[in-house]
Amino acid sequence: MSIRRTLSITRRIFRGLRHDWRALFMMFLTPIIGVTVFGVAFSGDVSHVQVVVVNQDEGYQIPPATVAVSLADAIIANCDADVLRFAYVATEEEGLDRVKSGKAYGLIIFPSNFTSEVYAKGLDPTLPINPKIRVALDKSNVTVANTITKAVSEAMLKASESMGIESPLVIDADNAVYAEGASFRDFFLPGNIGFIMFMLTFILTLLAFVSERTSGSLQRLHVTPLTDSELVMGYALAFSIIAVIQTAIVLVTITVIFNTMMAGNVWLAFVVIAVLSIMSLSLGILCSSLARAEAQAIQFLPLVAMPCFLLSGIFWPIEAIPVYLRPLSYAVPPTYAVNATRSVMLRGWGLEHVWVELVAMVAFTVAFLVLSVWSLHRDRG
Amino acid sequence: MLDAAPADIILGGDNREVPDSIRNGYAVETRNLTKRFGHFTALDNLDLKIEAHAVHGLLGPNGAGKTTAIKLLCGLLKPTAGEAYILGKKVPDRSLLPQIGYMPQETALYLDLTVHHNLSLYGELYGLTRKRIAEREKDLLRFIALEKWRDSLVANLSGGMKHRVSLACSMIHEPKLLFLDEPTVGVDPELRASFWEYFNGLQKAGVTIVLTTHYMDEAQHCDKIGLIRRGRLIADGTPGDIVKRTNTTNLEDAFLALAGHQAEA
């Protein structure tokens, strides 16, 4: 293999780009737009949910206090005001109407003897009473409904604690092993970078290489001393350089604009994403070398993108995929990148943990490139 | 039908036992070269012998198999049957690549590069030094009369200009053997005349040129021509010889006479 000929191909790609400002602009702006759009849209956690409250709780004078206090009031006060927005009505019917007409997602009802029953039950758990907060939810949006339930439960625990009411059972989930204080966006963006970089570099190479064939220049190159592996490596090198720059842009965007959690080494995160990008462009070259025309190449897009989108755990954890499909997750390359970026950025893991994913991605890269060379070679004749 | 054809100057001695065709002065030699695409036979048992240092034209109507023949000789297609020898070596052979130049029928240039960068890319691929590339570029740009367009993007050139750049790209490394697929299509008559002058100059310098054309009048400039019709070689020899053999006055009539002959057979 001649380095000089390989570099000639790499140089020719950059020379071509120099005359194509639009492509260049898109190449470096698209990653920023991609991450920003996702980052803003998935600002993460559900907030400002309209909830109606019917508070009939009369309160109770808990000894040694001399004034009656209401646990219901305490729970409402302990709810995160950013998450739930309360409106108060007098009757249950009125509240239900609000939910039914779509003005609120849920109705919370505190019965009149709520505080006293909770207190009594706390003192003597054998009492045949069962204090309840009744919640009527519009479950048409599961995520919002779950958010209401979770917010109320958390507020209840905090409220009883502050009032000195013994709760029989408490789950203390405040001690995070990893990613303490991570928001949904912190979880989402590392995977999202993987997806954006995968799609970007894949499409870019897919189209760049196929034009070599349609223009007829591939045949001309076949008559020069350039070998198939030099051609593939020349392309891989050029687009790797572009991909590394894109990776840097994306990482800067998410850390500067979105202040995403970076528990681990930022350089390791950079390496993981760069390796993913190089793997994606290798897949792009492979699909492109299999295609005869642009239209054919485009058909690879859904074929490759859909499984990656669904199986790699970018949006939904792999744990949300049916068990029998899970092994397939490990056949789609971005899975490794999504795992590795999350491990580095959220868990703060180092190379001693993520080397497995890195090796897997390098193996995919090598396989894709070898297959590309083979596919080009097969074409001759 | 081939056997019945009049005396054949090129197909002299029978050298079938000796693959070393260059010893016999042939730059190109094919034996029963056949290419089928599915049921379609693009090239049918082509036996071609092309002398070194000659301008050899492959003539025939569109779809006759000329381009297929050139692609087989360049190693871009694998023959279904038969073999081809170039400069004494059996095709495909990587060691042949630096010695041959190929100009495809389609433009096959990088539209997003300048004329200069297209030429230097091919120069680099053939391992030419930077200095040598500059010298060759200067000569070739003068030849194709595009000196002023050196730094223009190929995308901005006219069809004929692109064609000339493509021709220059195939010659940057001074190949011993040039395969030119329709080099004069879309080139104006004045420039076409200078092309032929240049080709004859290259020939004197020891270059062998194999070109295809469907302009019968152009074939007069060739030392030897091979008439191809429906994938078969129906005649070859010097243009004058073929005209004489068929008792016609020009190549066009000669071709028609031979075509009629083939149709009867």
C-alpha cells in the first residue's frame, strides 16, 4: 500500500470541499443544530403540569403542638412548584370536570380526616383505618401521569418527615452510586451524540463515495496504479479528519450550551465518539461501494438507521426492548458507543471499563473497511 | 466469414503458441476474446492484433462492442472467454497499469476540482514528481489549448473542454499504450485536426494508440483499423486496403458492403 497515493485521494476530497462552501458549512453546522434541537426539545424532565386539588383535610393538633396542622398542606408545599402547578377547587365534581375538559392532567383529593388518620395509623399500625390520597389521572400521556404520581409520593415522604409522623416504610433513594443529580437531558444527550454522529458521518460518506462510481471516475482510477485498499483508506482518512472535527464541535456544544454532566474524562468521551464516527463512515463507504447509484445508496439509509435508532438504547434503554430482541442490540454498532459515552459522561468510568466497547467499535470499523475493499475488488470484471 | 475475408496484413504468422506478443511487434493481442452480459453477446471471439507504435482505430456503429473491447483490454471487465495480451503480458496484470493510459467515454473527471488539480491527482497516482507533473501539465494544457483554464473548476467548462481535460488526464504519465474511447466526440473540427496531428506525433515518439470512433472519415488518419459490428471483427487492415478489398471508394461504403456480407453469412 502506498501512503502517497492514499494521501492523494484524501487531498483530492479536501480540495473538492474547498470549492463547495455549502457542503462545508452544512458539515460543521449540522452537528450543532442536531444536538441543539434535541437538547432543547428534550430539556428533559416533565414540568409545569396542571393539577387540580380538592383539599378537604381539616388538620390535626399533633401533641405537643397547640395548633392544628395539615399534612395535606405540607404535601402541597413540598411538591416541586416547577413540576406541578396547582389549582384549587372545592368539590370533586368540579375537579373531575377540569380533568375531563383537558384543563388539567390530574385531580388530587385529600379527605377531611387525612392528617388525623395518618397520625393515628403512625402510632398504631394495627388500627383498621387506611388513610388515602385519591388521585384521578388522565393517563393518555403516561409520562405525565407517572410524573404526577412520583411528585406526590416524594412530597408525601418529605412532608411526613418534617411533621414528625412516622412512616412505616421509607425508600431512601438519595444516595446515587453514579450520576448524582443527573437530569433526563444528561441521560439523553450522550446517547444522542452517538446517534447524530452516526447518521451524519454515515450519510456524508454514503453520498461522497457513490458519486465516484456514477461519474465514471472509479473506472478511471481502476486503470491507475491505485489499489482498492488505497482508495478506501484515502476516503476513510479524509472523512475521519472531518468526523473528528465534528465530534469536537458536538462535544463543545453539549458541554458549553447545555452544561451536560461530564463525570469522566472529557478526552476519553472524545475518543469514544470519534471512534464511533470513524466506524460509521466505514459503514457508509461499505454501503456506498455496494450501491450502483445515488438512489440505491439512499435506500440503505432506513435499512441502517431504523435498527440503530430502535435497538441501540439511544432513546429507550435496552431494558425496554423485548428480551428476545436484546441480543440484536449488540449487532447494531451504535449500541457500543451509546453505552460507552454514558459510562464515561455519567458514571465517570475510565478506559479500564470502556475498552471493551472501544475494541468492539474498532473491530466493526476494520470489518466494514475490509468488506468495502472486497466489494470494490469484486466489481472489477 | 472471417476466413473468407481477403488477405489480412496484420494477421500474419500464427503465433498462438507464443504468448509473448511483444516479440512479434504487437502491443495488443487478443484471442477469442468474448464478453457476454447475460444473454447478450457484446463481444464475440475477437482476435485482434495491434502493432506497436501504431494508431489503431476500432470502428463501428453504436453498440458494436468497441467500448467493451477497450474495457476488456484495460482490465475493467473480465472476459467471458478468451484472453488478452498487452505489451507481452496477460491482462489483468498490475504491472501494466503504469504503462497504459485510459480515457473513458464519459467525462469521468472531478467536477469539484480545477483542471490543474484533476491533472495533478492523476500525476500523483502514477507517482510522478511534483516537478514532472508541472512540466507535463504545461505541455498537455498547450496541446488541449486550455492554458487559460488551468485554475477553473471543471464543472464550469463546456462539454468539449471537459473532454479535452479528460484526454490530458489519460496522458499525464506518458503511457506507452493509450486507450482512447471516442476521444474526438464533441471536439470542434479545428481542434480535432490538431488532435490527430498530436496523436501522430505521439506515435512517432513510440506510443501505441488504440482508439474508438464511429466517424468513418476520421479513420483515414489511423494506420490500421478494425471494423467491428455486432461484437464481431468483420475486417481489419489499413484504411486503403479495406477500401480496395471491398471495391468501394470510401470506408463508409466499405463498411456497408462488409455489413451486408456479415448479414448474409
